[in-house]
Amino acid sequence: MNLFEALKHIEKRPAMYFSDPISLVLLDAFVLGFMTALDAEDIRGENGFEFEYFNPWLIGAVSAAIPQNHGWMKRIEHVAKDDQEGVTLFFDLMRKFSNGRLTVEHQDTEPKILKWRQGTGKMKLEDFQEIEETIVRFELVSHEFSKTQFRIGYNENNFRVYVEPFIGDKILHTLRFTEIVENY
């Protein structure tokens, strides 16, 4: 069962999953726990869209102004009049996100070198790993229910290494990925 299937079950019978009345806080904890338990970055909806894109997608799907560094729960709380309306809105938005039609425009490009530093919160800045990727192909992905578009870059091995969500000319929080292959 993936995250989206689990959320469908929760929507139908929330009392089977939560002893307290369902709330956005409980849903947020469930989603975080689910993703942590699976150690999953690759949770996809029926349309192939990955859950990690949900927050930037939501910026373009909900028209109320709120700073971009807030998570999905705060965005929904901002537009809902109470927690129950927020829960209903969450499930509606999740359905639209995971089932909405995607438009993918392939953009061939000149290779572009991307550099960044990667590490954890427990590391000193000087211990961060230097990453350099050459992006050889970009896709521009649009979703029917959001104004947010996603520019996705792939390396020569066809691994996704860069995701740049934007609305109009405003770039949102960029996501960078690396593929690590260990040889034994």
C-alpha cells in the first residue's frame, strides 16, 4: 500500500486509524511517519507525480497568500475556516494532486553543470560533500490543478538530479537529488 492508497482508506474510515477526531495535525504526523517508515523519496500518485512536490504544487493550487517556506499543513490551515474544513480540503487537494493530468514538455538543452553542497544538520559546513552534476535534458511539467510548474533536470544516466518549481517568473524552493551507486 502506498501513501495515497492509505490516505484514501483514512478518508473513508478515519476512526479505524485515529482514536481522536481526525485533524490536520494527525494527518501531518501520519504522512511524516509513513514516509519515514518507508524511507521513501519516491512516493508517487496515480499520475506519477511524487509526494515531495506536494508543497510547491500547493502554492500554485491555493490562491491565498502565505510565505513559501511554510509546509502543506500551514497552507491548508491558512485557507480553511476550521480544522474539519481543513481535513476535507486536504483530502480534496490530495486527490487532485495524485490524479490530476500532467503535461510534460521535453526540452532538449545544451549540457549545464550544476554544483551544490550536500550534508546533514549534524555536519559542519566544511564537511559537506561537494556535488557536481551535468544536466543533459530538461522536462517542463505542468499540472492541471496548479499554477506551479516544475522544471526537472536529468543527468546522462537519465537520473533526475534537479527540480525547480516556479510560478510565472518566481522560482520556489529548488529540490536537488543525487543517485549514489555503491559497487560491492
